[in-house]
Amino acid sequence: MALHEYLTTEVGEDWVDGLITRREAIRRLTLLGMSVASASALLAACAAETGPSQSPAATTAASGSPPGASASPRGASVAPIAGEAITFAGPRGTLQGFFAPAADPGGAILVIHENRGLTEHIRSVATRLAGDGFAALAIDLLSEEGGTAALGDPANVPAALAGASNERLVADMRAGLDELERRVPGAALAITGFCFGGGMVWLLLDAGEPRLAAAIPFYGPAPSSPDFSGERAAVLAIYAEQDSRVNASRETAAAALEAAGLTHEIKTHPGVDHAFFNDTGGRYDPTQAAAAYADVLAWLRSHLV
């Protein structure tokens, strides 16, 4: 699935799920370069495929908490470790990120954000991983635009990401791995990413990155014809049972992993939808999120330590 297509359909899915109003969905789609007529047609197609949307208020009432509220503790096995905002050298200028060190690192992991950019949720993922023994760097792939915060309106973030070339995104992720090597010398390297970030994990594997010992994409769309030959990363691919849009590329990813002979496991979590791991979102599922995080730690301990 092409990046721009993924970002537009993500807006449609947010509307269907009642996370944003129709007017806001149209606004975000026009920022992504669609005409009002095309945006309306996309929303109609999403509604026909998935069913009528609820309003954000209805979603709040049904779930018992508003989008953005955490339903329960996330189940991290060790207390998170504090991190700090950092800058480091990139191929086209200074890159921004958030680094959380580990006291006695069993490896180092690059964390790739969703289509919302580098948010507090993604920073919290880095601190949790550090608390569990893996130094973590959450990179801001909007550094060239001044960083996620500089864009102000969150609706500007997907549009800015859509304007970044695959070559730029891959180069920035490689620079993130360079920074991890500098900060944690000799550590085995891994990468994980969520939604858009999961797609970035597949993109980096497709581009070729032999330094990776492990890769963990969460419900990320795979490239249309991926080639993972030459990789050595052990891949744990995490999907959500109800996420039909991203699941459409699951077999493509699986076939490419098999063809490359990579150690891999594909896990589809039952009864949950896209973004079920994000404890600040309306689709968060604490039970399946905790199970997924336990799998992440087990995978990293098996393939990094």
C-alpha cells in the first residue's frame, strides 16, 4: 500500500470509528491533497465497507472514557526510565528525537511513531522499553519540518509525512540507528513502529538494513512487492484481527519473509482493531496491549541479548 493511500484511508477509518467528525475528516483529507468531492467519496466508501460511523460523543459514551483516556495500567514489567529530548546529525540536517537510556542495556531499539508524529505516547513507549532493559530512541520523522510540535495543528502532521519521500524517511531512520550505535556502542540493534511507523519498519527492511537483529512492526502496511533478501533481522509482525485494511498486506509480508528465509512470527490479536496498543486512543485494548508488549520483550530478549 502506498504511503499516501494509507494516510488518507487512516483518516477515513478514524471518522468511521467516531474519533473525528465528518467535517474534520474532510479538512484533513483536503490537507492531504484531496478535493472535497474526492474526500466525500472516500468517506462514503469507508462507511459502506465498515458501517455507519458514530459521533465522537457516542464513542465516548460506549467506551466509558473519551478518546485519549487510558482504560487501565499498561502492564510494563519494570518502572519506565526517564528520557530526554535530543538532536543528532541526519543526512539533510539536524534530526530530533527522544532518547531513553537503559541502566544495563541488553540492546538498543529505534521507535517509529504513528501518523500523529512524535507524541507523548511514543515517548512513553521508549521509556517503558528502557525500563525493561533496552535503550530506546524515538525519532521524529518530521525533523526537517521543525519537528512534530512545530506543525501546531495535528491535522498538519499526516500531510507533512505524506510529502516526505521514502528515500528521505529511510535515510533518517538509518541516521537514528547511527545515533543508537554512538550512544550504546556494541549493542545489538532493533526497530519497532506503530501504524504508519509499522509501515516504516517494513520500508526499512525492504530498503536493506543489515545492522538490524530484530524488527517488530505493529499493524503496518507492507510495500506492494517487498524484498527482504540480505536482511538478518528476526521479525515479529503484530496485527489486529479487525484491521482489515492493513491485514490485506499481511500475506504479502509473510511471503516475503519466507522467501528471504528470515526468522519470523506473525501474531494476529483477537477481537481488536488497528492501534489497539495506543493507550491514549479510542481503540486501546489493555488486555491485548499487555499481551503484545510481553511478546515484544520476549522477542527482544531472544534476539538481542
